[in-house]
Amino acid sequence: MPSSTIARGNSLSTFYIAPSLTPTSVLTAITAAQTFTVPGLLTTDIVNVIGFNGSQTAGIIIAEADCLANNVLTIQFGNVTGGTLTPAAGVYTIQVVRADGPLPVTAV
């Protein structure tokens, strides 16, 4: 049974959005952060890119997603090939978890 002295965070809501994004090219064997305007996102949101509705460019991975400024989605696209690639443009499914208050700084 968990201790009542450990800080815990709760999810106020979890919802999904499906913005249409047009990424730019990613150089050989690196990750590149790209930003997209998504109204309603907050810096306290936890965001995950669940998938792309279609076929992603072979050799492109999604390494990380964040909301570092309100209304701005940042996605780190990775290129695991030896050439410059452009991630597919289109509808990306994003999971947004909105916390109920500040997230805890401790973890168990």
C-alpha cells in the first residue's frame, strides 16, 4: 500500500486531438525539433504522439513530443538513415494528458 506522505499527481483529463501537420526535412542520422501551432495546448500538458494517419516516411521516428509554450506543439523527429528525409505531412493523432495541479517531483 502506498504511503500517504508521497506526493502524487492526478490526471484531470485525457483527450485526443488530430491536427494536420506539415513537417520539414530532417538531416542524416539526427533528431530535429519542429514546432506546430496547436490552439489550446498548455505548457503543463503531457503530450504523446500516438501515430500518423497514413504511411510514415521509412526511416523517420518520433522521438519526443512536448508543449514548451502555450499553443505550441514541439515534436522531435528522428532520422535513422544515411540520407535527408522529410516526415510525412498529414493528420497526426496526439494524446494530451492534463494534470490536476502541479506534477509531483517525487516518484516511486
